Amino acid sequence: MALLPQLTNHSDAGFITEGQDKKHNTSNNLDALIDNAMNRPSDLAVGAGGTFTLNTPQTDLDLYLASGLIRVTGSPAAPTNITVPDGNKRIAFFNDSTKTTTIDTVTGAATPVSIAPGVVKSLHIRGIEIIIVADDASQTGALLADGTVSVTGNFDWDDFELKRALLKDYAEKMTAPASSGTIDLDLELGNVFDVTLDQNTTFTFSNPPISGRAGSFTLYMRQDDTGGWLNTFPPSVQWEGGSKPTFSLTANQYDVVSFLTIDGGTIWSAFLGGLNFA
């Protein structure tokens, strides 16, 4: 004798199998969301015109949350408006419709973003405001997804992670602060500094990465035509071997030293690159 009745004959079988179907459908929906999140374009048809509010499931919230790129399509009679949820979200819009579309948040951004036909804009929704991360007004396609859109401006990743990147033919930003008795080496301005001393100089460091992230920079420190100028570094600097090197005092010579921190600038480890270059 069977210990359990046949499932299909049980009075609750419909509820049980329905639950299994819902679980299966949920899994399929999750797969679709992940697929879209990999910068796969999702279409938003605006041919009917008006305002499209992406803040409820009934008006394509799932499309907005899942996609890295929304392609606006259709031939509306007048410019359209798209309202997105407040919060923290990075997303690109490609306006493939025939009229300008304006992106705004539910609460209302100080400066809504207008996107002309044929234009791609990558946006960062931060709270109720919208920041333009990248703007391309001449080419179309999936922004950075397949290489068909050339980058025409700077990218601000806002301290987010760039993962699994293969870098080639790249450079570091170099900054040349003006000579002064006190010079601040600000890591938001670059990671290579070229300084010419024309007087005794005290260095300060500012805007390192937060603790738990590594931040470094390299300093080219030059003597001017006169030479003999001394330097002073912050007490947070710890020198290789425990002693500060004897830097060049000869006119027109320069030294190279690098600094590394992993604790938000509490300690800077200093590494001598070379002395007395001429």
C-alpha cells in the first residue's frame, strides 16, 4: 500500500503544483532580470505620448530596475517625459524615438535631463537628483556594451568598482602645483605630481581613498636654478628603512618618491624611486 496518495489525485494537488509553477516562473523571471542587467537594452515604447512613470510594476518598474540601458522608441506627436524612482541607480537612456524625451525623478530633480532623438546619455540617479555620467550626441547603440558608441567625455565612477577590466595604452593624471612655501598634494587632482621648489616647502596630502582601499601617488621633486631648498613632509609619512632620505639640493636636479596608504592617510608608506636625477 502506498504511504502517500498520488499527488495528482490529492484534493490539494492543484495548489501544490501551482506553487511549483510559480517558483519555476520566479526563477525564470530572475534569470531575465540578470540577463537584462548585463547592459542588454530594454525597449520603452512612448508612441502614445505624455509622461511615463517608472515607479510601479504596472508602469515598467521591473524594466527600469533590471536594465542597464533603456531604449526609448516610437513616434509620439510631442516631446515625452519619463519619471524614474528616487534612489541610487545607474542607467543609460538611448532616445530612439522621434521627439525629445526628458528624464526626471519622482520627487523632482533640480535639473531634469533632456535627451534629443538619436542621443545616448548615461545617468546616475542620486536621491532625487540626476547626474550625467556620459553623453554622446552623435552616435547610437548600446552604450559601451558593444563598442559602437565612442566615449566623448570623462567618466566619473563616483568611487564605484571597475571590475575585470583589461587596461591598455593608459596614462595617469599628472598635476604640477605652483611653487609655494606650502603645497597640498590633492589626490582628487591626480596621482603624479611634478613640483619645482623655489623656496623651503612643506607638503601636505589630502583626499586619499577611504580606509580599507589602497591609494598611492608619485612625487617628482625638483630644485630650481638656485637649488638648496629644503622639504618637510607630514608626520604621517613612514620612510623605508625608518629614516628620511637625503634629497638633492643641487640646482636643476630632481628626486622621485612614491607614497602608499591603506588606512585613509593615517599612515603613508614612502618608497624612494631615485635621487639626484639631472
